[in-house]
Amino acid sequence: MSAAAGEATPRPFPWEAVIHAGFCLLRLSSETFWRLTPREFFAMTGGNAVPCGPDRQAMEAMMRRFPDR
């Protein structure tokens, strides 16, 4: 019935990518990897990354406000 209603089937969990990130990129031990919560793993892989600097519009506003002398 859900297929008739147009609902998409859920994608399988990307275990290969998660295991690769945990063991190969982050170099976690098995114990550390399996103890992580999904939220911790998300944060460790850049999921909570904040922009590292002002965008172009903010930079131009600062340059107008504080011009070089």
C-alpha cells in the first residue's frame, strides 16, 4: 500500500562509508568506534562544522567599515 501512495523506500544504512571513516580516516580503535553514539560520530566526521570565516558579503561590509589606511 505504501508503494501505491508514492512513499519512497528507505535507503540502507551506509555501513561501508561509516566504517571507512571510522577506521581509515579517523583511525579509531574497534572499541572506540563501536562505543560512539551516532551524534558523536556525526560531529567527528564534520557534521557540526561551522564556517571558518566570514562570507564575501560580510567581508565586504567589514572592508567598508574598517578601510585600510
